[in-house]
Amino acid sequence: MAILELDLIDETEKLSNDASLLVADILEFAASYLKLDEGTEMSVTFMDNSGIQEINREYRGKDAPTDVISFALEEQGEDEMPIIFEEDMMPRNLGDIIISTERAAEQAEEYGHSFDRELGFLAVHGLLHLLGYDHMEKEEEKEMFGLQKEVLDAYGLKR
């Protein structure tokens, strides 16, 4: 049985079925590896550089395309009350990951590895952000990137 209830949305209408299946598979693997609860929900939207730049500008104040943005539903903002759900009341919804397939292709070429490897890397990176990991501080970065490498290596998605 699948752990994730995953919605994949290809706004580019250019992503291959194989690439979509890879993202779904690696996220399912990561969910199992990280021992997430069955029925955990999330979405991944694929878009181009201009689409992600618009979101980056609107939500992060950065007027440039980026590779991946995560919107964690469980993240508590400043001055927000925590949302507490009864166990078994509703499935856990982690939030949304947005990936620029254009930027993924550019970075794959820049780093000298495959588009699939970059797409898998960005998907796992986004998932870890949804789970509360970050890389703003040196120790956080070490923890997040170490776990990210561990998941990708266990999956077999290497450079």
C-alpha cells in the first residue's frame, strides 16, 4: 500500500510520463524511508522558470527563478496559533512542492548529471523542507543535506 497520497500537476505540459513516475516513486521511497504515516498527502507542481519566478517574487520577495519552493502546511508562522488535529481525524497534509523543470534541466547540465537525478534531488529536497528541515544555518544544512544524500543513495539515484 502506498504511503503517500500524491498529486502531480504538470503545468508545463512537457514533462515525460517517465519523469513524473520517477518523482512519484522517489517520494514514495523517501516517505517509507523516513517512516511517514500511511495516507500522508502532498502535491508536486512542475512549472517553467517564469511561473516559479512569479511565485518566488510574490511569496519570498525574490524576483528570480529558483529550482524548488516548498509550502509546508504544518509550518507555523509568526503570530499563528498551532493547528491541532485529533489522531485519525484527517490525513496528514504536508503541503506543496513546486519544481521548475527548466531550472532542473539547467542545473543538471551545469552539475554534469542527468535530468532525472536533478529532478529526484529537488523532489527529496522539497519533501525535507515540508517536514521542517532547513539549511539556513550551518548545522541545519549539514543535517538536511546529509539526510537528503542518505535517501538518494538508498534509492540508488547517484550522480
